[in-house]
Amino acid sequence: METAAKTIKLYDDRPYDLSFTGEIIYAGPMEEGTRRLILDRTLFFPEEGGQSPDRGMLADCRVTDVQIRDGIITHTVRGSRERLEVLEPGCQVRGELDWDFRFSNMQNHTGEHILSGLLHSTYGFDNIGFRLSPNTVTLDFNGHLDRDGLLEIERRANEAVYANLEVYARYPERDRLEAMEYRSKKQIDEAVRVVTIPGVDACACCAPHVRRTGEIGVIRILKSLRYKGGTRLTILSGRRALALMQQQLIVLEDVSHLTSRKQEELAEGVRSLLEENADQRFRIGELERQITDLRLSAIPAEQKNVFLAEADMSPLAQRGYVNGLCERHEGCCGVFVGNDSEGYRFIIGARQSDAKHQNALHSDARQAAALLREKLGARGGGKPAMVQGSVKAAWQEIQKVLEGLS
Ligand SMILES: [Zn+2]
């Protein structure tokens, strides 16, 4: 690339401008409907410091990516062939920001400064990572805070929003800079841009911020996770925080309506529903066991190869039922759960050698599964003591096939 001059960053001191005109100084080759453009100046903030790049239109083409390297900013634009073809060095082109997207980034970025500044001044924690993408905003710091600590930091961050403090960016002279206290993640050789929120934060940063903290609207900490020996907070500010809170409120209202509980009593309400549910499951299990015992006792003990069909039964009860049958009867015994139109899932067992039945003739449940596979296209398999599977056939057909067992 022939361009050595660094791109003039218009977003640096004009973060509220929506459009600009610049001159193309380099246009890359056409690549699948896209072209890379370098201008003498730009309002588009590139992907930098964990923040995703600005969006918008440039020369009537959609800006799909903006990258910076050695101070040179490259835009990738997508457009029609006719449109892309005429973009050549020397052309004056107009750029227009997707302002909603940019402003949301400014709100979220400035919100992060406030939280990081407070974490630093209150606890001495350093911000060690930041990510601002359309889907998530995360802040990593090298410490831990419990829930109360996080609520307190969040409360104080929002106090800084209500105070509507000025946010300003300066490039201090070297000697002033050396005397200043500011947060910085890395050693910076070129002129350092320090973004200050009086009484809250001073931090080396190159991104666009809101003019006053009141524009952030609200700062929320959504989640806190242990991460690489420190903490990762998921945070959200401004419009995006409001949109999320609106969604959350709808969910709360729905759950509150479904459980007939007030919102503030939901956790308790759901806990008691879960306990009730566990009790009922236990009771159902007990009743199923009683029913199978009754049914088992009605079958003459000398009967061999006993197979039964049930319309509905939990897999656990079905297994218990099969065990009960095998305990009392010789040969293969099984339980089929389902109906003729949708088919059956089956468990078939066969009593194996044990102290009580040492002299019995041992059967192999796999023989029953093989018969069902061969004659009715059943699926499934297992071990000599137990097989399971499914079969799509009528109960009468199944019974007939199983009569073939020795
Ligand atoms: Zn910043």
C-alpha cells in the first residue's frame, strides 16, 4: 500500500457529527462485491480496544468493516459493481454514520468508564479487558466482589449518571501527563488521549464517548462470573439496557400471572411449586408400584414368557414392572408402552443365574428383540438380562411374534 499518512480521526473531537466528506487515497481491488477504501479522514471508528467498528454508508455503499493499522484506517464497503467500480483515488466521497448504533456504543463505552473508574478508586481493581459488541458488553477486572459490593458499585455508577458530569478528552503535554493519574492498559508511545469524568475516572482511551454522563441514561450490571483469576461482568447501558429491562419485565409479568404470585414473591412461589412437583412425582411412583404389584399378583406364577401392554407409564415404572415379572416368571418377560397407531417402546428382561433360581433354564432377552427386529422391523437391543427398544406394530401382531419364543 502506498499510503503512509495516518488517517485524520474526525470522531476524535467531533463524536456527534453524523456525516463527513473525505478523499479516497487508496481503493483496493474488487473482491466479491466489496472494496477496501482508505480516505484522508473519517468519522468511522474502527474495531479497536475491544469495541466493534462503526456502521453506516460510505460513497453510497454499506460499510461492513473498519480496521486500523499503524494509524491508517481501512473501510470495507459493499455495493453494486457499477458503484464500486468508480471509486478511485482522488474521489471526494460522503460518509454517513449509523447514528443509533454509534450512540449506543458511546453510551455503553462511557458506562464502562464509570464502572471501571469506581472499581479502581474504591477497591484498587484494574480493568484488564473490555468487549463492546452488538451482542454483549463485558468488563474484566482483577478482583472479586460479592453481590452487595456489585449492587453498591452499580448504584454509585448511576449516581454519576444523575450528576450529569462532563466527559472530556484531552491530549495533555508530556510533562503534565507524567504528573497525571490515569488508568491505562498499555504503554502508549504516541500522544496519549486521556478521557476524564471529573471525580469518577481518568483513562487513556481512543474511542468516542458521550458529552455528559446524563446521556447514558442507566448503567446495569447483568452478570458476574469468575474469569481468569478475576471477574467478568456483563454490563449494559443506555437504550440497550432499557430494551432489556422492558423484555425482562414482560417475562416477570408472564411468570407472575402463571403462578398467581406478586413479582417480589416469585422466587418463593417457584420454589414451592418445584417442591410440590417433586412430592407429586414421588407419590405417582409409589402408586405405579402398587398398581404393578397388584397386576403381577393376578398372573398365574407358572405362566412363562409373560408380555403386557400399557397405554402410558414412566420408563422407571416400566423397568420396575419388567423386573417384577422376571422375578416371578420363567422365560422372557416384557412390558410394551404405547398404542397400536403410534407403536410401542419396550423393555424385555430374562431371569439370569442367581442363588434363588440356580436350576432354572436361563433365557436370553436378546432372542425376543431379534424376533421383533426380524418380523416387525423393531429397533433396539441390549444384554441377555435386558433389552429395550421400540416397535411400530399392533399389539396383536407383537403378541403373535412373541409366541414364537421357546
Ligand atoms: Zn473510552
